[in-house]
Amino acid sequence: MSGLDPDELARLRTDLARIARGLDRATRGSDLTRSALSVLGTVAVRGPIGMGELAGVEGVNPTMLSRLAGKLEAAGLLVRDTDPDDGRAVRVAVTEAGAAEHRRRREERTRLLAAHVDALTPDHAARLRAALPALDALAGALRDAR
């Protein structure tokens, strides 16, 4: 079936969740939730984006996305405006402060992850590097399955 047995799949899921939680705990610094940070990151990377498309990318319902966008807008990290091609649609864009916050968090997480990867044995680091294409494919498959 998957090439991994149920115990290995559970281990993969648990390890990925522990890595994400560890990065979250170590890089806290504002009152933004993981979901809000994900929305900020998506808008920062993709540029101005319609709320409907953003809801699809983030896998959240439009009501929840509207609340998250409102919090990010109140914090000065996003702006909402009318889509110039469709006056009925709303799009969001990252502010200068939002781009700086996204960059700061990305750099902080990269430094933290690098320090821990550097502490691995050379064999483990090589195996992790070799696993990156498979992890990329898994992330893409999960994203596309929404």
C-alpha cells in the first residue's frame, strides 16, 4: 500500500507534529496563532490574493479566514481591499510590518532548525537531506488533497 506500516505512519505523523510544535514553542513572540501565522506567510509569499483563493490554500472556511484576516489587519500586518478586477471580491496584501514579521519568524525558525540539524550525526543529516524530496512530495499530496 504505502510502503510504510501503520506503526511507521504513526511515528511519521508524531515526529512531524513534534517538530512543528517544537518550532512553534521556541519561536513564539507575539499573540499570533499558528493559523494566523500561516495566513500571513501565504499572503507574504503569494502577494495580494483573493480571500476565496486564500481560504482554499489555507484549508479554512471563509468565516474563520475573515476572522484571522481581521486580527492580522488590526495588528497592522495585512490590509484588505476590493479586488480591482471584481468589485464584489475582497483581497488581502501584506503590509511592510507584515512582511518584516514574516521574514523575522522565517529566519528565526531557520536558525533554530539549522542549529538542531547541525547537532545531528553526519549520517542522520545525510539521511534527512535524502528524505527531503519524499517529504516535499508528501506535503504536496496533502495540500492537493484538500
